[in-house]
Amino acid sequence: MKNKILILTGALGDGHNKAAQAILEAARVYRPDVEVKVVDFLEWTHPYLHSVGKYCYMQWVKSLPSVYGYLYRKTRDDNTLSHWFKRMRSFSTDRMLEPLDEEKPTEVVSTFPGAAAAMSYLKANGFTSVPTCTVITDYTDHSYWIHPNTDRYLVGAEHVKLRSLRYRIPEHRIVVTGIPLRSPFMQTYDRLSLRDKHRLDRTMPTVLVMGGGHGLIGKQFLSVLQEKDELTAPVQFIFVCGRNEKLKMKLEEELGGGRTRHHIVITGFVDHVHELMALSDLIITKPGGLTVSEALALEPPMMLYKPIPGQEQDNAAYLVGLGAAMEAKNAADLRHQLQRLIENRSLLQHLKRNARSNRRKEGALRTLDAILETRRSSTEAPALSPIEYANA
């Protein structure tokens, strides 16, 4: 029977979608015999409330991060509160079953915790028996990812596996694959050639600022560039504002036209973030699971700023622990740390070496292999795994 993988993702943040697309791309290149379809679980089950729900969630996280962090910590372990949240079904059984019946997948993969919960519910109640995998898209554990009828958990690092064992998951059901990355982040690039391509100075210290669409760039951040004599040398800043057009216009108004002695480049949404990462000496970003994994793969040092209490704080702690990133606690600390890094090339190189030694460029291939292995029986004729195919 031909493998058909159905990936359920969710558009609350970009990471869930990026991981799903990485698996899809890996299958197209290394296992063209495997059919893969990606579906937005939230749009599938709540077609009318999808956009409203996403907006409300993002506003809640931005406006009340302390409340989000409190609930995150309180529900990390299996307890009365976390069980109560899990019992709050946010999907219609009929809406789940109809597409499952149409697609007839041989494996269902969830890169979004709500989808993992829905599939576990369907299996527990006898509506389906399809093998299911959950791809955890952060470097941390949390009960909202853990559901009793999940066949396999695919995680980004060994410490996530070790921490997940406390949820009484059999060890063989947790596989360390690395977080899936799209193919552009698996390549090697020439930094100077990329600077020429994007008309950037070859020699000036270059800092890529990401996460503008998620609240990273505000008045405090702008003060770092607008305070006189704080940064002793001119710096080349690239601001990626994503789809936040209002922020892009604000930055152009306040920083453009030679208003600072730094070289300022301001962009909206771009599809070549991998090139901007590869040409940069430093990335300032919020520590989303996919973003920091992409940076690890391309090796630029990271300055982590304004992590959301919860998974982003855990991601930051992991990266700082690896010695591949530094964390700025506030605008004054960011200004100090930025100056320190710009003046200390050996420190930048130290962070870069640590990133190189901890990168996992084959995360998508290993994830695909683990998904297929979930269903593969010992009686089937042996086939090349995606890893073996890539190395053949």
C-alpha cells in the first residue's frame, strides 16, 4: 500500500507551518513515492473562526505575556488544570472524520498540539486506527503535546526526550530527530558573495533583526539605535518586518533617510531569510523553535530578546546553555551586549563554533524516516530510508 502522509499544522505562529513544509519538501526530494498533504487543522475544523481565533491568540500573548507564562507553567505537568484544558475539545468530530475518510492517510503527523489532541481523541473513541506522530517544534516539553494515543513523538534534542519520559511515555516512542528545516537552511553559503548580491557592505558588522511582526521591535529597541555614542562603530542593520506593514513604515520614518550613522536596510516579508541569516555576523531575534533551529543550521551567533514566557524562554535557556546565543534582558542590556559583541570578534567566533557543533541539518530527513518507520512492518521488503537515500 502506498504511503500517504497527512500533516496537520496550525497557524498560531510560523513554526508549526514551517516544520510541516520541511517534511513535505523532504518527501518530494528523497521519497517521491510517498504522497504528503499539509492541512491547516484550525482552518479545517474552524473555517469561520480561524482568523479571529488566531488574532485573539496573538493579541493575548503580546498584551498579557505574564498571564500566558503563568498558565504555561501551571499546565506543564499532568495535573488537574492541564487535564481540564485537554478535555476542552475545540473541534467537531464530523469535521475531522470527513477529510480523514477522503484522504485515507497511512500516517497522520501533527506539528500543532491541538491536532495531536484531536487525533488522540478520535483513536481513543474508535473512530480511526491510523498511526499518528507528533513533531514537537520547540526545545522543551509540555503536557499539551502529550496525548495517550500518539504512537511516536519526534523531538529536537536529547534533553527534550529525557524530560518527556516523565509523562510515562515508553522510551521507544520518543525519537530525537532534530526540528525539521526546509532545504535552503541545509545548504552552505559564501557570506561575501551574498553581501554583494544584496548590495551590502562587505566589511561593516552586519546585524539581522527578525521578529518585528511579533512585537520584538518597539520603542525600547529603537532607543538602542537612537541613543548617541552608544555603539562606537557604524553597524549595518537589516530589519525584517514580515507582513507588519505598519512597523515597516514606522521604521522607515524613524530610521531611514540617514537619520542614524548606521546603514539601515528595512524589508517586509522576504523569501530569502536564509541568505540574510548566512551573510550576517549576528541575529537579534525572538527565540521561536524554528527560527533558532534555522540559525543554528546556518551558524550565525544569536542575541535573544523579549522571549515570550513559556516555550520561548525554554528555547532561550537551551541556546544559551549550548553557548550558541546570548540573551538580553532589556533595552539597556541589549545595547551593552550588542556593543560587546561588535567589539569582540573572538566572542562572535566562539558562539559560531558552538552553533556549528550543535546544528542538526538533517532534521527533516530524520523526521520523515521516523514517520515512515512508525507504520513500516518487519514483513515488508526493506526500502531505503530518506537518510540512506540522501547519502546514496
